[in-house]
Amino acid sequence: LQHTSGIKSYLDDPAFQNRIKTAPLDPIPPDELLPYVYRYPLKPKPGTGYQYSNSDNIAVALIAEAATNIAYERLLQLLVFGPLDMHQTSLPKGFRLPRPALHGYDVEPGQTPVDISEVLSSSFSWASGGMISTPLDQTRFVRGYIGRRLFSAPVQMAQFAWIPGAGSEPAGPGTNSAGLGVFRYVTRCGPVFGHTGNYPGYTQLIASTRSGDRSLTVSVNRQLSKTVAPRVLGALPLGLR
């Protein structure tokens, strides 16, 4: 949860990338994602350094399934969506978006933007970014999650053991620190807590004050990261710089 496992991100494996290119719309079972990185050594040594890895998120979801004998999608419904009154959020396996939906684009300088909203099965990201949601549901989630509607104070204290300087992907506003499945962003407006994420055609930030009384959600219909359009990402204030 704190991305100190040393497990390589399966997204960086050439064989996985080839799978996406050759069959982008075909769903992949969740238990077939991590085998792409079995052959790689743990680097850095577990517990010794921070390195954001999509594989970590997949591993946590598979552990949850193994511990409960309940599908991860069902666990989300029982433990998160239901308690927080989230009715327009799902973790699909296919590539179709609900209607209406925010379209995502691939943007290249000097070229017409290309709509890539439905060119990839969500199963390739699964528990590491394959969620479909709305601004209202995201607001309900981040306020409830950070405002401690889903767990106790001791659990949150464990989550808030920060690794200074460890950022989400893409980096959030202000000074980033990594906790257990959550990030702290210290901005000129004060500290907020949440997560960022990106996916082909999309970039997202959700953050909340610790009380859960105030929150922010930012959606961009273009993928932005330190390797994809970094100049655009650097110019985007994300509301709190």
C-alpha cells in the first residue's frame, strides 16, 4: 500500500505492452496481470525505498479476494460504494463507457486530437486505475474516506505514516508524501489528502481536508504524466499549487 514492495510495475513489461497492442479490447483476468513481473527481482529491496508500482495495487486487491473469498468488485460495493452512497461508480472489465461520459483524447502537437475513450479494456488496469466514476461520486468517496467514515482512527493513523517526498503518479499539488494507499499534498492552502491517477485519455485528482468537510476533484480528458505531456502537467495548477 505504501509502494515499498520493490515489485516492478507490470505496465512496464514488454510482453504486457505487446498484449495491449495485439488485443486491446479483450479482457484479461486479474490473476494474469502479476505473472508478467514474476521474473523480475524485487528492486529496491522490500521496505527500503519508495517506488510507485501499479503491481502493488493489483496485489492488494488479489489479497483482499483471497482473504475474504469475495470478488474485489463485490467488496467495493459492500464496503465502499454502498456505505458512501456511490451509485455511479464501477470497476468494469470491458471497454465501453456509460452514456453520457467524458471523452478522453490523445493529443499530438500539430495534429487533430484523437478520441481514445473506448480503445482499451479497463481490465488492463483493474484495481490500479480501471474505475469509472463521476465527480459527485468521487467527492463522496474522498470526503468519506479521508473523513473516516469507513474505518477507525487507529487505521487512519497507520495510513498516515508518511514517506516524505514520495509522490503519486502523476505528482499531486504542492509537496507530496506517501502513506498507505493515500497521499498528503502540502499546498499554500494547507495540507489535503487524496490521490492522483492517469489512464490513456484521462488524468484525475481527488483530495480532501482531513475532516472531510471540503474537497476537490479535477478531471482532465488527456493523459498527463512525467513522461506523457510533462510540460502541460507542470503548467496545470490542479487547483491548489
